[in-house]
Amino acid sequence: MKKLVLSLFALFWAILALGAENSKIPPMPMALSNNAVATLRNGTEIYSIMGIGEKKTWDSVTDSVYVLRFKSGKWTAGRPVPGVAGRLGTSAVGLKGEIFVFGGYTVDGQGNEFIASDVNVYLADEHRWYRAADIPVPVDSAVIGVNHDRYIYLVGGRSAKGPVNKVQVYDLEKNTWSDATPFPGAPVFGHAGGLTDETIVFVDGAKKNPAAGPAYVASDECWMGKIDKKDPNKIEWTKLPAHPGPGRFGIVAGGGEHKFLFTGGTTAPHNYKFLGYDGKQAEISPVTFAYELHGNHWDTLADNTDDARADTRGVVFTPLGPLVLGGTLKNAAISARVLVLPKK
């Protein structure tokens, strides 16, 4: 008991030291964007998984894993994700001492993209990976969330045939997949959202262009899905009013603490080089906003977020507050910095 108290006391002071200023949170070992993110141990251990480096070329996509433990205040390298190449657009979540990494896509030297079906699971205490059941319909750039510490939801995403409106549910206890109620809106990828309090909320993303011009255009749809308490595959979907701000693709988002946080993103869909499908550099939105479940309304938290980002694959909720790990900046540079978002 005494050892536990001392350990918790040390962790408390480590968190205070890290959180004294944003600048006290050390940057990641390398600048990354389109990296998956996750937490363990009540948000005191945060993970950045794969992503693309500063060159924004196919050979700067990495399979690296970096871990920041608040107890030490230092980033360390984890065991790389298995496979022949690093990936972009993966979705990750931490649950019961393990990090689950889903799908994503690889890029080769000719610019060809291949969507992965594999699910890799990292046993944090043992520093090793194992393979779980493959995704039935492989996707990248999906929204992810956990319900009842058992069911992991992949919402939408881009498949080999284009965006989907499927909701695929992974059962951790059985290592099996099932289909939940699809969302009624346009199939999308690169949308943003999460899951908390048995509720999924997501916004925007890229949908197929029904007219001549770029292959994909921005969606402006916002959806909320209430998961049935008895049947994890039954979801009641409701269309939400428009959210604050212009962000439409690659918004950094997550669900936790009875709300959903959204920050940055770009005003039009873009590729891994941060170029829109019209060939122009993407423009970042500076707005940070939230959807509050208590009251069911949108709130603008910042109209001009300092150090606004795009493309990091989620917000992580920690004792220091909600964090963004790396991402792409307004000048299209890729960052290693950790951004603390406003809570109110």
C-alpha cells in the first residue's frame, strides 16, 4: 500500500511539472502528421503511431511508435508496427493495457496507395505485437471509438471502392467483427469525431464528387448515433445542425469527458502531400469547437487557435487536458510539438 501511495504521489508531481506550461511538454522525437494516437493508464501514457515525416514523400512514411509516459516526462521508442511498410490513415485506441491499430494505407514510389486489412495489437507491458482478426471491409481514415470497454467501432472510411457509410464493430472478447447500423448520410472518409457515453458524433469528411472536377469534395454533414444499451449493433442516427467554423477535412477530434472536441482541419479534402484534389495547397481552419452532450449543442472554444493543426488522427484526453500530437501546420510544415487544447 505504501509503495502504491508513493508511486501515485510521484506521478502527481510529474504531471504537475509537465503541465506547468505547454512548452514543458516535450516534442515528439520526430515531426509527424497523419499519425494514429492512443492512450493507456488513464491518459498518463500517450502513443503516436506511424504517420508521415517532414518530407511528405512516400519514403518518409514510418512504422515507428513513440510513447510519452508522464511518470518519466520523456518520449521513448516503442516496438515498430509489424508489416513491410509504414501506413497513413490508421485508426488506433488504447484499451485494457493494449493498443489496437486498424487499417490505414501504404504508399509506394509510384504514388500507388494500398489499403490494409490488418489489425495489430500492442501489448504495452510485454513490448510485443500480435495480430487480431482482419477488418472485413478494409478502410483508412475512419472515425474510431470504444463502448463498454469491449466494442471498438470503425465508422465510415475509405475502402478500395471508395468511401463507405458502414459501421464495423470489433468485439475484443471474441476477436470477431459484426456490422452495426450504417449512418444515413453520404459515405465519407477523413471525417472527424469519436465515441463517448454510448454516443457517436462525427462531422464532415470527403465524399465522391457527383460532378466533373476533383475526385472528392467536402461533406458538410454532421451526425450523432445513439448506441442501443442491449444491442451493440443497433444505432439510432440523427442529423445534427452545422458545426462552428469552416473545417471540412482532416479535423483533429476525439470524444471524452461527456463531449466531443474538434480542432483545425482544412477547408477542402487533400492528399498525404497536403495538396487539395484541385492541386492547390490545403488551407487550415483556426477554429476549435465542441459538441456538448449535456445540452446537445455546439460551442466555439477558440476562433483563432494558436498553432492550429490538421491530420493528426485524434485528440488524446489526459490529466494535462486534451492534447494534439504533431500534425500539419498552416504553412504546410509538419510539427513534432504537442498542443494543449482549451477545455472551455
